[in-house]
Amino acid sequence: MSGNIKTPAGRLAAALGHREPDKIPFDLGATNITGININAYKNYLGFKGWMTPDTTPDIADTVQQLAALPESFLECLGVDTRGLFTGAPAGYQPAFKEDGGYRSFTDNWGITWRMPKENGRYYDMCAHPLAGDLEARDLLNFSWPDPLDDAILADIPARIAALEKRGGYGLVLNGFTSGILEMGLRLRGFEQFFADMAVDPPLAEAFLDRLTQLKCAYWEKALGRFGDKVLVAVEADDLGTQNSLLVSPGMYRRILKPRHKKIVSVIKKAAPHVKVFFHTCGAVRPLIPDFIEAGFDILNPVQVSAAGMATKALKRDFGDCLTFWGGGVDTQNTLPNGTPAQVKDEVKRRIEDLAPSGGFVFGAVHNIQADVPPENIEAMLSALSEYAMV
């Protein structure tokens, strides 16, 4: 699976093992937090002359409006990773509704999302199924999605077989749902669940325990079936803002960290060679030692514009333990608003900071957003091609 260091899988395995590969591995689209918005993708196809009258790109992620990237595109760009994604549960089909100036749908968790019909870029939550007064016993009556539903994994065997015929890519297995904190916020509402954590910890912890159980059951089944094929398992839980944390370090350590640690332990027991990817946005530097203690191997998206997230210092202080996946160019400022020359300069600097001694997978900071000019995407790719040899 990863013996030849010059194959995409071997390149990724070397970087994850903190060895320098022949060139920096590149990810685009292997997760739903390392992709590209459908509008940016179409604009780039047009810029390259690859958009034809019959080109109708598909959506890979409805909420974030991410493009489904065809193999021909990924191969042309030299992308080393390929994502394995869960499918819809049996019997679920989203019903889209028109609501004034919005289009909305309710997902399989009962969360309702809506997007403006005019110039909408992604869907936002607008209704939470477990908002309002709630007791821990009420959680027993909620219709929790089933992580063992065979339909969720049904498409993955064919996907693996097709990828194995095309080449030795680094396979990335995505999770059953978003993070345990994120799902608490989505199901209860942000203010309500943060209040639960502060004033009703038993309720919050019962909630988080249920989500942890679902995740562990999913990983045991998924890795039991496909663990020998994949290099990376993806987990997430956004914990930072631009300048600070969403929860205090103490609250993270009391309430969230033990459950993160349990999820990681289940993953590593099921597939000891797999590296655990942890996505968390924002200024999370104060918690990075805790992420390492919880067992996470990879930090994403490396939000370089957030407080305390300077790449040189992160590499110096944590580069022996963590692989940095992302951080290749800032998607808040440089990529959408900079010149192509500024994009190239930043890519060069981030590679110089993060690539030495391995432990780096190149990607933009989070998904490439709708407002990124195609010239800047081209500049990013050009700079990566120029500086990827380590």
C-alpha cells in the first residue's frame, strides 16, 4: 500500500511518518474541508479552457457547495490523495423546498439548512431539532442516525476498486458525521449547547457520550472492512475563533478531550497503522498539546491567519509529533484578495516553514472559496509545482 515512496500512497505515508518524500504530497478534495467551491471550480475550468458546453460539474457536499472533482482533473493537477466518503442512509432523500428568497432542506439528523436563491454560496443552519428544554432521558427518544446502516458504506468498495486500478493513491476515509461538539451545537443550537456545557454538564455529557458511541461504532465497522486500504481516518471538531478558543482549556480537558481520546483509541485499535486527521479551525495553539495527548496525528487546516498559528513556530514546537495538513496558503486573505505573485510568495514561505523533515501535506487553509480568482488558484498550483521537491 505504501512501499514505493514515489507513488502517491508512498509519498503520503512518508510524510505522515515524518520522512521527506520525493516531493510534498498534495491534497485537494479528499475531505469535505479540503475541497473547492463549485463556483471557484467552474471559474477555474473556464480559465483553463476545460469548460465545454456539456460540462455540468456535480456537487459533492450540498451544505458547503463543494465540487465533485473528476479523476481526470485530480490526475492533471497531480493530487496524491483520494477520499472515501459515506453515503446517505437507507431511505433518506433530501427534500428541497422554496421558502421566499431561500432554498432549504432538512438533513438526516433533522437539522434544517437554507441558502439564498440569489447569489447563495452555501447553506446555513436555520432550525435545530433538539432546541429548547431537554433532559438527558429525552435523548433516548431522538431518532439518531444508525452508524451501522449498510447503505452508508455501500459505495466504498467499488470506489476503492476503481482507484486501485488507476494507481496507488493515498486513501483517506472520512467519518460518519461532524465532531461531537459541532453536532451538539447543530442539534441543540449554539447558545443552548454552550449553556448546557456550563450550567448542565450532565446533559451535555450525555449528549456527547451518545455521539461518541455512534462514532466509535462507525469506525469499528468501517475500519474493520477497509482499514487495510486506507492511510488516514478523518475526525473534526471546530474549537477556535479567529483570536481565541470556543471553550476554555479546562472545559476542553474535562468534557471533550476524554471523548476525543476514546474515538482515537477505537480507530487505532481497529487499524493501528492509520493516522488520525483532526480538523479544527481557528486559534487553537493552546490546545495542541492536548490534541497530541488525545492521540491525533494530523492537524488541519492550520489556519495561518488566526492568533498564535504562525507556521514556523508550529513546526518548531510540534513538528516532531504532528503532521500539518493544510496551511499552504491563507484562504481568508491571500488566496481571494492577493495578487498571483503574493500567492506564490506565501506558498513558498509556508513550504519552507512546514515541509522540512516531512510531516506536511500541502493544501489551502480549508476549502477554496467561491470568490478565489482562477489566476490565484493557478498561482498556487504553479508555486507548489516549483517548490514541492524537498
